[in-house]
Amino acid sequence: MRSFFIASIWEGRTSYLAPNADYIAHLGEDEFSLAFARIECHYFVNRAFLHSDTQLLDDVPRIRHIPAVIVQGRYDICGPMDSAWALHKTWPEAELKIIPDAGHAAYEPGTTHALVDATDRFRR
């Protein structure tokens, strides 16, 4: 159980630009950390459900016609900027939105705003 706790806390501490004590405390709860670790392990054991490391980039021609916004936190160490940049270079029709004061978490204010703005625009 200790390894689940450690993995969950690490994710919480690296997801936000500024540490979010409430979120980290929640991640440290036994039930949550076990569930979180199980989901992450399932995802990684299955190689993110991709056939190859380049599948997303290789398959951009299949989705190029779909409007898209790539939202990337400037200080995201879980999903580094070079991944978003590679996707944008391959899919230049997609808007790349860099959030200057954000890490990985969708709940950081700038990231949340960009995601809601994008979905509101798609709704119209």
C-alpha cells in the first residue's frame, strides 16, 4: 500500500505549478491512492492504449478535419511541452494554447479557463 501512496503523492506534487495541499492530502487517502495507482498502472501496462509510440502523430491525418485546441501548461513536467509542440507541428490546424502559469493539472485557473473557452467555442 505504501508504494500506491508514494506514487499518488508524487503525481499530486508534480501536477500543479504551485502545490495544492488539499489535493495532495486527498491523493494520500488510502482508498484514493489505491484506485489512482490501479488506473495508472492499467494505463501504462497497456501502453496508453496506443499501438506505437508515434500513433497519435501518425494518425493526425485521420482527425485533421476536426477542430481542436491543444492546451499545455508551461511548467508541465508530467506531459512535457515538446509533446504538445510535436502534435501542433504535425497538426498545425489545431490551436496551441500555452498556459504560462500552469503545470499538468486541468484544475489550475488558466488551464480550466482555456479548456472551458475551447469547449464553449466548439459548442457554437
